[in-house]
Amino acid sequence: VIRNHPSALEIYQKRLVEQGQIGQDDIDRIHSKVSSILNEEFLKSKDYVPKKRDWLSAYWTGFKSPEQISRVHNTG
């Protein structure tokens, strides 16, 4: 039953066409453009190498460590 149900995108596209908000040719053009962009970016991602940098420590400079805030004191 679920498999045969149209997707939310298909339902929305059909409603827009029925209401005259957009034509099927516009939907096809937008779909083609978005698919093309996503495919290009996916192919670029295969060659992507993140730059090595210590991104985490950069945001914490100036903050005190737990040891600096609350040192262990000898309570005798």
C-alpha cells in the first residue's frame, strides 16, 4: 500500500500544476537542474580532501580548562 502511494513531491507537483501555479515543463526543467547540480557536487566530493587543521582547539582558546577552574586541593 505504501509503495504504491505517490511521494510528497509528486503530490505537491500535481497540486501546483492543477492550480496553474507552474507548468509541467517548468517542473521538469527544475528537476533536471537540481539533479545536475547534485550529481556534479557528488562527483566533486569523491576528490575532496579536508584541510588538516585543529579546528576544535581554535574555538576554545582563552577558555580555562577544568583543572584551571577547579584544582584538586588537599583537604587533609
